[in-house]
Amino acid sequence: MKISGNIISINEKGRLIVRNIAMKFDPVLKTGNQVYSKTV
């Protein structure tokens, strides 16, 4: 991860981790409807 001013850049290795964290805050996923793909 690189923070430069107002920009946060995530490299390929960190992308899956950030996605998993973001999924915890997604209100649509809490409904139980599988609208998005799961992470592997």
C-alpha cells in the first residue's frame, strides 16, 4: 500500500485483503442475497 496525498494505491498482493475488509462493511452482503462474487 502506498499513500500519496489524497491517493491510496494498493498493489496486487494487498488487493484481496482490502476486498475482504471492505466486504465486512457492505450492507448488501448482510441481507444474505449473493449479488457479488465471493473471494477465494
